[in-house]
Amino acid sequence: MPQVLDKLSLYFHSVRYLKPIQVWSRVRNLIRTVRPELTPAPPTRSQAGTWTAGVRRPARMVGPDRFRFLNITRNMPDASDWNRPDVDKLWLYNLHYFDDLNAEGRDDRKAWHNPLIDRWIDQNRPGEGNGWEPYPVSLRIVNWIRYCLESGQSADRWMQSLAVQARWLSRQVEWHLLGNHLLANAKALLFAGLYFDGPEATSWKDEGARILAAQLGEQVLEDGGHFELSPMYHGIILEDILDLLNLARTYPDVLPGNLVGRFSKVAGRMISWLRAMTHPDGEIALFNDAAFGISGSPRDLVGYAARLGCNLPVETPAVDFRQESGYVRVASPDMVALLDAGRIGPDYLPGHSHADSLTFEMSVFGQRVVVDSGTSCYGTGSERLRQRGTAAHNTVEIDARDSSEVWSGFRVARRAFPGPVSCRDDGPEKIEVQASHNGYRRLPGRPVHNRIWQAVPKRFTVKDSIDGDFRQARAMIHLHPDVRAASAGAGGSVILSLAGGKEIRMAVRGGALRLVETTWHPEFGLNVNSTGLLIEFQGSELVTEFSWR
């Protein structure tokens, strides 16, 4: 009986935050049947402008029937391979995206691309299988149209299939999910609506424009961050906005001028946010669901924006508090720390959130030292749950519970809410950020985790305190795999050796420190052995100090 009640609690505290449209759309999807519309495609629109080359991701095809996604390579020569039950769904989704059409060195693989498009059309009956789910349909529509615009190639059967896909998508918009999926749907409808001409295309264009006009204000926060608070998804959405701006210039005077103007302004804010969330090595922080190689790199995205003539923001200040996102960037001559003092994500869409409240990442001497453990998998398995849990992040776990109740693959029940954030900048002498969260108040002693980060020349300090009663508490520090840790003797300190010979001393007060084995997941499908520092609280306060010369 207690297990049943616990399960009911998880469902209740997950469902209670959903928007009515999410509930209604789920019910509607269960009771209605949508059939593909196979009538002839509308004519294509005359192209008055020129498409600007976008972001080029790494090649995904390594042979005519051989693909590499998520660090896994497979031969997929048969019709049944598009829906193989023994292959992870996310890998199969990537197979249906057709990213390779616009990837690096794509011209070298021309002989593979056109037959692959024809093969997909022949082997994926309209409305059936993974490839006809709304999200892969959305990404494939955009990739096929980009390919046609950039290469000048097209075929009547491609146009027919694109029209069938656009019609299908217009009836399958993901209102039950909202978030980045909804923006991907709208982007695809806008691409199809501008690429084709006539009344049917106008209906796609208008629907896509309506969704974007409403969702840009909802999903892109005033500080420039995407509201799901994942730097990876932020990069994906930024590229979407840049693609839409590119499309509007390829077909000038078709979209409302105020919408095109919003694309440009939103892109500028998003680039500013992305720069704030980028380490000195040029890659993103791995907060929430995030991994390298899924979105374009910050450098590639900024370069794309520059080619489109966007106004690029100035460099970020020493203390950059993104208030709506809750992220803070603290920088000194030797160090950059990225702090998470915000919500885990939107209440009605926490699927890409982790139980990581008050975590942080830190680079010193241009090298990553303290890292969040990243994301290597989706799905509902135990490893996915572990990677979302509090212990996989650089924060405090109380009574062996997660700060937010992450469960299943993409669900959160009771979740942490942040307290007020205070940022104090006394110039190069001292920077201090204070924050707290209430995620553990559901426990018997109703504890609250408070954290203070302090940066002074050659030193970075993390001060943790817990208000309320608790049985045990521990903090984790995850080190980059290139960092070697060795005990410095008595007193609870270690020496962290960086590549190139630099050293950092880490000392703790109020806790017992020991080294543990852990893993880092900078990319999907990639698990890298690394070292973690586990610190057991000896009271209600803990001080962790990093210092260097």
C-alpha cells in the first residue's frame, strides 16, 4: 500500500502543473484518428532572395546505408531498419531527421543523399512508424527544404512527400507537449508555407506564424534564455530562430514585418545569453539535459548570426546575472564559474530538468575543472534517472533524497523552487552570490539548503548551510576527466592537477572528504571515467575552498 500511495503522489504532483491544453490534447490524441492527405502538392513559390549557408554539423553518414548518431554507428540497409525495435528510439529519430543533407562535407556525399530521400519515401508509408511522429516530421521538412534551397535540387516525388508531411504535421501539432517541440512544429509549417505557394501553403504559413508569435514571448525569457533552461536546447532554438530569419530573407515580403523583426531581436538576446553560458573552451555548460554536438556550437551559431547581419552583443561583464533564468556567470582573470540559482524549468514542462538546484561549473586557467556530469541517454532506464538525480551534480543531497522528485524519463513531481538571489560585485576584490531553494522542505525536518559562492583573487569558495533538521547531508564535486586529484594529507584537502602542470588546492571545513569514482557524459552515448569528491557534512555548515597561484 505505501508503494501505491507513493506512485499516486508522483503522478499527482506531476500532473497538477499541466496546462489545460496539454490535458485536452492528450485526450484528443487518444480518441481521434488522423489520416494522411495524399492529394497533389501545391506549386513551389518563386524564390526572390538567396538562402545563406547555415550551421554545418558533423557528418552523420559514413556509407550509403551506414549512419553514426549519438556515438553509435550502425548499418541500416533494410526497409524494416527505420523502425527496428532493438534500437533506441532517439537513435531512430536521428535517422529520420536527415541532418546529413546539410552537414559538413555534404557535397562529397551527394551520391548517397538523393537515393536516401527516395528510399525513405518508398519505405515509410504515410502516417506509419517513427518517422511520422510530429517531431521527426518537423525536423525532416526543414532539412529537405534547406537541401533543396542550397543545392538547387528537387524532384516531383520529393515535393509530393513534403506536402503530405506538412499536411500531416498541421493536424498533429504537439500541443500536449508544448516547449521546444511546439516551436519545431511551427518552424516546419512556416518553412513549408513559404517554400510552397497557394491557399494550402498559406494555411501552413499562417498557422506557423500564429504559434511563433505567441510562443516567442512565452519561451524566450527577457534575459535571452530559453525557458527550458538547458543550454543545449537553447542552442537548438537559437538556430531555429536564425533559420527563420534566413527563410524570411529568402522569401522577402511574405511574412509580416513585425514577426521578422522579432526574429532578429530574439536572436540577439539569445546570443547574449549563450555567451554568458559558455566556458572559456568555447562550449556550453551542461546544466539540465545538455550535451555537446546536438546543437550547433556557440562559435558556429554566432558565426551564422553574423552572416545574417545580426547585431552581436558586447562581451559579458564580470558578474552576469540572468535574472529570469536564474543563472549567474562569475568571471575573474583566472576563473569562470557558472552558477545555477534558478528554477529547474517551466512548471508545466520539466521533462528536460534535473534535480540540480544550486549546482555550478568552474573553469580555471581556461580549463574545465568542476563539471556537471552531463547527459548521455534519454529513455526510462536507471542510468537516465541517475544522471538526473542530485548526486550527479555539484550540489547538496539531504537524507539521500533528490532536491526535486525526478522520475521516469522526463517527469518531475514535487520540485525545488529558488529563493531570492543576491549578487554583490565589489570589483576585482570580491564577488559574492547568495541563493537558496526549498526542495527538501517536503522531508520531515523541512530543511532548506542555502549556498554562498565567493570569488576573490586566486580563490573561489562555496559556503553551504542547512536550516532545519536532517539526518545526513553530503555535497558532491565532479571533476573533469583531465583533472587528477590527490590527497594533500590531514585536514580534508586535495591537490587538483590540471593539464599543463597547473595545480589547485581544494580544502573543506565542516565536512569529511573522500575521492570516489564517477563518470562524465559530455555527449550522448559517451561515458567517460572521472573522479568525484564526496563531502559528508559534520554539522549544518560546510565550506569548500579552491585556491591557486
